[in-house]
Amino acid sequence: MAKGLISKKSDFGTWPVFLTAVSTILGAILFLRFGWAVGNVGFLGVLGIIVLGHLITIPTALAVAEIATNQRVLGGGAYYIISRSFGFNIGAAIGIALYLSQAISVAFYIIAFAEAFDPLIKYFSCEYPFLAENYGWLINNKLTISIPIMLILSILMLIRGVNIGMKALYLVVALLATSIIFFLIGDSPIKPAEFNIQAKIRNPESFFYVFTIVFPAFTGLAAGLGLSGDLRDPKRSIPAGTLLATVAGLIIYIIIAFKFTLSASPEDLAGDQLIMSRIAIWGPIIPIGLAAASLSSALGSIMVAPRTLQAIGVDDIFPNKFLNKWIAKGKPGSNEPVNGSVISIIIAFFFIIIAGFSDNGLNFVAEIISLFFIVTYGAICLISFLEHFAADPAYRPTFKSRWYFSLIGAVLSFWLMFKMNLPYAILSLLIMALFYYMISIYSKDKRGLAKLFTGVLFQLSRQLQIFAQRADKEDRELSWRPFIICITQDTFKRRSAFDFLRWVSYKYGFGTYIHFINGYLSEQTAKESENVLKRLINLSAGSKSKVYLDTIISPSYTSAIAQAIQLSNISGKVNNMILFEFSRTEAESVTIALNNYSLMTSTGFDVCILNTSYKGFGYKKDIHIWITSQDYENANLMILLGYILMGHPEWKKGVIKIFAVYPEYLLESQRDHLLSLITSGRLPISPGNIELISCDENKEDKEDKKIKQIICSNSIDADLTIVGFSASSIIKKGLALFSGFEDLGNVLFVSSNKEKEIK
């Protein structure tokens, strides 16, 4: 790829970058529209435009300098920087928009070049009236100038390439400097009666419209960038050249704005696009300088645009391989992008002709290129800001800007884009979105924003984790939510535990699912762990879960639990609940959970044991919660878990039904308590779905047996049954506590470490 982007005669230094940029900055807009701008918004308004424009261009120049000194910038300039930071998909979408603005800029500067002939046209019209009478259209229509000069320029570029542009650049900048000096030292014969920095014409154009027309003056930055593939040392030349040109442009524009205000009235400034020739010490130097500057900028744009297109072709962005190869092809020996030049010339001719039939073609084209350029500048500033935020150790630029400069540039760019021209802004974004969509379909292997945002998300996640951990320290029970962890060996046998975890963590909680690998850490088990994690990620992707997945290697299940429960989950919060799971056909496997129950309770964990059956979770509709006199601490947690499950779309049609099994004399008070709990807690449980059942057996074992019978008879069709248990019941009943539910669907046994508050 590198060979396709570097000129085989890459011998330019900093000076060409500076000259290319400054000749564009101090070009057509300065001569044709800057006086008009002062007349419409006044000196203070133009000062605001200059400051606002440079609040974008200076951060962009700093960002360019920074990015260019962190990586090798090959051919393609701004496109290369954006695509290697944002990724090829979005980089290409912005790059194509950038290329179009560069190609259209050629037309803009050729149109401006034709405007330099206004004095000659007026002279011949006055001195030779018969020409105006017989050939008026031919003389006055600027197409008779712009099309031939575009044709000559095209032939020169196709034959001689970038070298002809560089040789002409020195002469152009000399004429440009002379024109500006002659203007500044001129003694204006049309001075206003008094100096007024707020003076402007009646019914002026809006500030943002004037800003839009003037903004191409600030796009010289991109012109210098486009020579990256022809530079001997881009890391040195791009920062030095662009920064120097930007600062020089800022100073000169402020001086010229002040000179305009001193030298002419707002009406004169707004009414005569070549007003500078009436102020300069020798008037003809202004159209000469305009012609030279416009031709120079056109040369710069026609050098840069094909190189951007060539870089896009080298990256195989377009769907057609032949098209990519054809665009990327360079002239043997110099790698001049001849094919890219042909396409750019055709686009330039098209817009020259369109503008030729428009009442104000220069303004029309200026609005289009302003929008495309400001999007590019905003993207470059955004890249720089995100690189700062990502804190990637690989990002080590030798020139360092500040993150807040880049943020200011990015925010202003995108804000101004919509203030300048809302329809054009929407259209430009739609065009880029269309290109991004097309490229993403064709080039699925070319990652989009992920390349840059991986680091950003890492930093954001890290900060959020720290914040959550500090917030958690104050009062963990102030606003309870489940941070649940599940450690199992049966991941690929049954999915019930994983499903329960993803439902609980979908909206209100956070789930960590860990596959347990029995053994000691070794090369073999480490490799097994990698393979298992890949399978887990594929499993998770298919279900669109929000569960964090991991593996753990340990010589025993107990040690695995002990290791896992000591660590916070990746949200930064301490886990507060653990989930065990066993199959009804392998009931003895629950002993693993029972053997570690005391470990859980001693560390403050709530314990859930999911008993899975062949019925699974059924239709994910009916949730039955069974509360007994032994569930003082468990009741609220059981209700909360039912409510949290219903937050998942798969349970959106779910209905919670509460069964309260108490001695006869407690039934009424429990009804009042549950109704009050539902009302105050705003729980989506109908009072009609609370059923109270009397159970007055004296002996506990008989009572337990009867309760199980009641549960089985009432919840046989339930999709999930939630039952409470306690430490004392495990000690007394052991494995028998979880038996006797053979005909039910999945059963969730819940033991709360302490009572939860439903607020």
C-alpha cells in the first residue's frame, strides 16, 4: 500500500507546503469577497468571522501537526489521516466528500480567475462599442475565459504533473505579496468621512451567510496537506508549513480588514468586488494578483484532488476492483495520478459550466466547498480529541497539541455546518452516510469507528468503573440492584442459567457469567480457556445479551468461587448475588452449591439456585412467587427479581402472581402488607394476583410437605416458580429442600442475606 501512495520523486520540503497553503488562504476570497464581507457585517463582524474561522483552522492545524508526527503520512493528505484514525469505512466516506470539495475547488478558483478580467472587459466595452454590440455575449460571459484556461491547465497537469505547479507557485506568491503590499500602502481616494468600525450597509446579508462565502479562504490548510505523498519528510514539513501559513493568514486578514474599513464606505465595499484596485497605489496590480492567486489555488487544488482520489483507490474502497486499480494507477517513474486527474478535470468542467449560467456562480460554488471542507476539519479535530481521550500508548506524536483545542475545533465545525446552510449540511451528511453504507456492505473487513473508539471506550469504561466503585462505597443498599455472578461447568449442556443472567442484567442489573475449568493453570488449560471464551462470546452474540463473559481455571469449585467473589465486576460495583444451577435429573449436583452456602452468606451474598426441568422457561409469561412465614428476609428480593425479569423484552407479556402461605390468623395482616408493598413500590402486580393460602399444620416436616403439594398443584403451568429458603432450612433438610417439584417448570430458590427495601 505504501508504494502506491508515495511519489518516487518525493523531494519537496516545508516551503512548498507553506506556499501552497498561503496562496490559497490569501487568494480569490481576499480579492473578490473580503471587501464585500466588510461592507455587509462591518469591521467587528469580519473580525468575528476571522476569529471564528481560525478557531477552527488553528485547532485543525495543531491536530494535523500532532497526527502527522505520530504516524507516517503518505499520499492522500487529510484522507490518509482520517482513514488511518477513524478506520477505512468512515474515513473513505469523509475522504470522498473531501475529494469532491477539492475537485469543485478547481472550478471555484478558475471562476475567480475569470473575474480578474472584469477591468479588461469594461475597457473594451467602452473603447470599442461595436464589439459589445456585435459580440456582447461572447465578451461578457466569463465561460469564454474560464473554459479555455481550464483546458490549458488540464493539459499542463496531465503532461507535466506536480512539478509545473511547484515552479509556478514561486512566481504566484511573489505577485500575491506585491499585490497585498501595493494595496496596504495605497492612499484611497474614496475614504469615508469618518472611521466607524461598526459601519455596514443597509439590509446586509446575515453573518453566517457571509461566513459561508468567506470560509474557502481558510481552506488552504487542506491544500498543503494534499502534498503529503510528494514530501521528503511529511512529519516535519506538514506541521511547520500549515501552522506558519495559518498564522500568517490570520495576521494578514486582520490587517486587510482594518485597511478596508479605513479606505472605503460600506456601500463601496459591498458594491464593487474589485474595490482593492481603487485603493491600491497601482490599481492594475490587483487583478493581476487575483489572477495569479486564483491560478495558483486552482493549481494547488488540481494537484491535491487527484492524490486524494488515488489514495482512496489504493485502499480498495470502491466496489469495483478494476475501478480501484485504475484510479490508483500512477504514471511510471513519478506515480503522478493521471487517471485521478482526468476525473477531477471532468468534475471541475461540470461546475464551471453550471456556475457560468448562474447569477452568482462564485457564491454558489463557495457554499458547496465550504460545507465539505468544514466537515473534514471537524473530523480531523475530533480524531485528535479522541486520540487524547483514548490515551493509547501507541499514540506518541513528537508535536503535542491540547485536547481542549481539538474539542473546540470539532464542536465549532459541526455547529457552524448547520448554521451556514442547513439544507447543504443535511445533504452533505446524507451523501457521506450513503457512501459509508455502500462501503460497509462491500468491505465488511474494513472496520469503521471501532479502530479509534476501542481506546475511547476503554478510557470511558475505566473512569465509570472508578466512579461507580467510589459511589458504591457510601451505601451499597441505598438503591439495590442485582450484581449477579454465575460460575458453572455446564455452560454447553444447559442454557437456563445463562438465559436467567441475561434477563436479569438486561436493564436493571449486571451479570457476570464464568465457565469453570477444573485443573491447574498451564499452557493446556490456558488454551482451553481461550477456546471456551470464544464459544461463550459466540453464544452471547446470538442472544444479544449484556452479560460479561469469562472463564476461570482452578483445582476445585470452592476455590474458583472464592477467587471470583473477591473481585468487583467490570462495572466497578461489588457483586452481591451468586447463581447456582442444577438439572432436575441430576439433583445431587446441587450439593456443590450447598457445600459453599456458608461461604456465600459469610461474604454477604444473596444466593439463587436455579433448578431446571425439561419444561424450561415455557412461554415466559407466568411468574409465580411463593412466600411463607419463613421468608421474612427473602420476600422482597423474590418480588424484585420477578419485576426485574419482566424488564426484558422476552418477558414483556409476563404476569406476576404472588401466593402467600401463612397460618389462618396471619392471612389478613399479610394481605394488607402485600397490598401496601405493591402500591408504595409501584409494582406492576394486580391486587387480584395476590392469593392467600392457609396452612396450619403443627409439625414442620408435615407443613413443608403440604406447602410443596400446594405449590405443585397451583404452579404446574407456571413458566417460572420462585421459592424462598434459608440457612436453617439447609441445615435441617439438606438436599431434600430442593426435591418434590418434579412436575413444575424451572424453579428459582432464593435466599436473601438481608431484607431488601422496595422503595
